[in-house]
Amino acid sequence: KQEVTQIPAALSVPEGENLVLNCSFTDSAIYNLQWFRQDPGKGLTSLLLIQSSQREQTSGRLNASLDKSSGRSTLYIAASQPGDSATYLCAVRRTGNQFYFGTGTSLTVIP
Amino acid sequence: KAGVTQTPRYLIKTRGQQVTLSCSPISGHRSVSWYQQTPGQGLQFLFEYFSETQRNKGNFPGRFSGRQFSNSRSEMNVSTLELGDSALYLCASSLDGQKNTEAFFGQGTRLTVV
């Protein structure tokens, strides 16, 4: 069974810092990996999608990498802002629209 | 372009009752999947529908069921509600659920069972 782990569980940084969130998964047979953010009590907002054949994807201040063979992905956030405060979830997809989610990293950016 | 719409946003039900939640996917999307999110278990996959057929199913009891209509809208039903069913229920839609398509989530339905 696929297990997804995210480290750290919580992170607090001052505004302007660059930071890295980590995600690891046990089964490398994945279709793709998607990073989401979730604000309290809200749904999930898609940030980046990385196909299994790709190494990284970038969108604005966000960069996600994927090392499928080692079962790892990282989400890099540059020049963090208070509006980046949220829970970040990584999810791996094996088949159809079925995702296995990590437990998330709760990020707080202090002004 | 409208996103994924879930209704209602909030529900309070009593133990033993049943409930139906609705999800309207992004226009043109044919795959809809459902997830339960609780503080203790995180996000767990319930089931996926594609072209009115259940394609995948998670490890939930038979009290949880769903269906998809010809317009791709999906409903999820939970019968004989238990306190432990209190959760945020999220649905996701994608074009066809194939490996290179991005999934988009709705805002969720917050179910409280009392």
C-alpha cells in the first residue's frame, strides 16, 4: 500500500525566507505527483503537477522536484509571504483519479 | 470557467440518519472522485466515477455509496450516520482521470453528525 509522508509537520518562518517542504512515498509506480495548498476549512488548491517522467515544474515562486526512483519530492517556495501561510499537501496518483495524500505541512509565514 | 462546486457547504445530521452530498465537476470533466478528510486520518479516498461507472473504490464500509449522472455530476450518500462520519468531504474532478491530467478540488462539504 502506498504511504506518503511529509516533513516537517509544521514550519514557521519569517517573511522573505526561502523554504523547502519534503514529501516521500513508498511505491515508485506512480502516474504523477501533485502539490496542493489548503486554507483552514477550505478545499484544496492545485499548485503544481509533475508527471512521473518529469524532474521538476515551476510556477512563479514555486518549484517542485520529483525523484521517482528514490520516492521523493520537494516543494521550494522562494521569498515567502504571509499569504503563503496554509497547509501544503502532496499527493501521488497511481490510477484514475485516486490520490494518496500525505499528512501535510502547516506553514506559517511571520510578517 | 466555473470550478468544482459542492453542495451543501455545511450539514448537521443526527446519528442514524442518511445524507446525500452533491458535486458538480468542471464543465467537460468526466472523472469525479470523493475524499474524506478528518484530523485523525487525513485525506482518504472513497471512490471514483467515470462516465457513470464506479472505477475505483477505497476501503470504506458499504454505508458509503455514490453515483454519477450523465452530465457528470456526482452524488455521495452515507446511510446510518455515525459520529465518526463527521468530516470534510471533498470531491475532485479531472478531464478523464488519466495520468497526465490535473485534478481540481471543490470547497468541500462539512458534515457534522450529532
